Amino acid sequence: METGSVTTPFGRRSMTLGMLANQVMAGEIKPDQSVDKWKLFRALCEAKPLLGIGDRALAVLNALLSFYPKNELAQENGLIVFPSNIQLSLRTHGMAEQTVRRHLAALVEAGLLLRKDSPNGKRYVRRDRAGEVNEAFGFSLAPLLARAEEIEQLAAAVMAERLHVQRLRERITLCRRDIAKLIEAAVEEELPGDWQGLYREFRDLIEGLPRSPTTAQLELLLDELTALRTDILNRLEIRVKSTKQRGNADYIERHIQNSNPDSTSELEPSFETKQGTMAEQDKGREAETLEEGRGETTHPARQEESRQSGGRNDGGGLKSFPLGLVLQACPEILAYGPDGVIRNWRDLMAAAVIVRSMLGVSPSAYEEAANVMGPENAATVMACILERGGHINSAGGYLRGLTRRSEKGEFAIGPMLMALLRANAPAGRKVG
């Protein structure tokens, strides 16, 4: 059988040096060389990005291999198959003959097939009297056998790259989770620091990733996220070490609030709270909420002082959060502020009174929440309820439930705010 001779294509098809090189390489197959055709085909499927072939070209090659009578590709078994385009169309589940021809040409161009055209361009076989193949015209599978080792190496490289990308995505997912939860914990504990700035930096990194990132882009993102996580951990470790040196948690919380008033993560200016007037401030908060409900005003200095009770105070009250963080998590409440703007806590509480009425929350339910949580926290909760309005059937009942949980020390605003903050952030692209 003439499998090693150089042949030129039939008709208008031109001969190229690439075709000649493929034929020369196919002629160098060792006599005892063989390979399992289906194992080799699976390797081809893995290596297709590096070989420049598509799924449909592989479907045509699969059909060609099905016409090869043996499972082992070997020189002694002959390497030429000669199905017609009609037969190939049937074995490719009805692929159009024109499409079959196009993908056959792609396989030849990729160096995976050789044409051995007959004088008239037809594919056929001549057999001897014993029925053995004497000469065949069609497609030679010799390049597959000659390049078997190369194809397997390419497949291994593609699989290694895929595994590397998978591990990168897993590590990025873990970094994202760590950063989000560490920032959430810091905000909930109201530790000093620019946690909002760190969260914005985190979101910018995630949203800057393309929809289909390259391996290099994933590696760069992982490095940046790892550095950010290390920075956050270092800040938190400093606070943990400071905590161990200063005694019990209550003392530490009072120390953060009272002895270090300049270290604050609030967006608006900070004012120092005098410890001797804590009880009077609590009473002032209750009166302030009732007066806001009637559209009246109170002294701004006392109102700003009450803002500083971050964390649970000596009476077990809820922690307050920065106004900027509340508005970032609950942007819907902005429309109900004076002139559509909320500049301070007074504006937020005034907007909360309007929202309370709009959502059908009774004055008594809101007053009870203000008494238990504090006016700022009650207004914050109303902003959260407005933001989640589509998921809450009875705003009044929901608020009373939160008030009861707050009385028992079972409710914290931090997780609710952080969940809304994540929900209202621009949609990031997934990497995990």
C-alpha cells in the first residue's frame, strides 16, 4: 500500500509547503508504532485550543475514525479511510455536506489529516482477489499517528493550565470571602479605621476584572486581593493585641469610644461625648424622636453628642453606624429627606418618620423602637426596611419583632447593613 509517497491534491486545490512537510513527517512513522485511536481522539479534544480546531471539526474527525476498522492506528493496518461525504454527513448526525467539506479542509490545514486524492478526485479502494486492500484513495490518518506524542503533550499542557486557573479562582473566592467578612466584622465592632475606603478598594478590584479574564489577569487580581487581606488582618491584629492588654471587653469598648474620639470611621465630623451625661442623652434621644414625629426641632448640639454611642453602651444599647455607611447601604431613603437630600442624622430621622407613615408603621411601634434602639438606630432600621420593602409583608410587625429582639440583646444592625451594602454594590463578575 502506498502510504508514504508524496501526493498532490486534486482539482483546483493548491499544494503548499505545509502539506509537503506534513507528508514528509507522516512518512517517518516507525514500523512498530501504534496508538489507541479513541485515546488519541480524547487527547485531541483536550488540546483543541492549541491546535486551532473547533468542536465541529472534531465531530468530523470522530466520524472518520469510526470508519477505521481497528482500534489501534498502525502502519500495518493501513492508515487511509475513504468514506463519501454522504456517509460522513450521516455519522455527524446530519451535518450538511458543504459543512463537512469545510471542516475536512480545516483538519488538513491543521496537519491532522492528509489527502490522498485519486485521479478523478473520488474516494475509493482497490482490493486484490483475496479481498485485501491493494490501494485506497481518501484521507490518510498518518499525521495523527506521527504526532501522537505531541498531541498528548499538548493535552497535558491544556489540562495543567485548566487546573491552574481553577485553583486561582478558588483562592480568589476565598480571598473575597475573607475580605468581605473581616470588613463586616470591623464595621460591626465599630473599630477605628477607613473601612469604607477599604471596601470601595475591594469592590474596585473585583469590578475591574473582565468577564473572561486571562490567567495573567487572575494572577494579578489574586496578588492584589492577598495584599489587601494582609493589610486588613494586620489592622485587626493590632486591635486584638490592644484588646488583650487592656482587660475586659466592656472597658475596651468604653476606651475606644471615650479616650480616642479622634479615631473614627464616620464620614461626618466627630464630637466627644461626656461620660457624666450618658443617662441624660438617652432621655434626650427619646424626646427627640417624638418631637421629630411632630415636625419639631431640638438643640443640634445635644443631637450630635448622642451620635457617639457607637458599640453597646453601658445600658446595653445598639451600636450606631456612620451616616455615610447607612446611606450607601440604603439609598432609597434619600428621596424622603428634606429637598431630596440627607445631610445629617436629623435629616435621616425626619425621612424615617415620613417612611414610617408611608409603610403603615404605627407611631407606637416606631416610638417603641426609638426607645429601645435609640433614635438614630430606629431611623437606620426604617431605612433598611424601606430598602427591603419588596420582601417584607408587614413593616410594622417586622419592626416590632426587631424591637423585641433588640430588647433581648439578640439583634445587631451591622449584618443587615452589610448585606444591603453588598446587594446595592454594582454587580461584580464571578471568578470562582
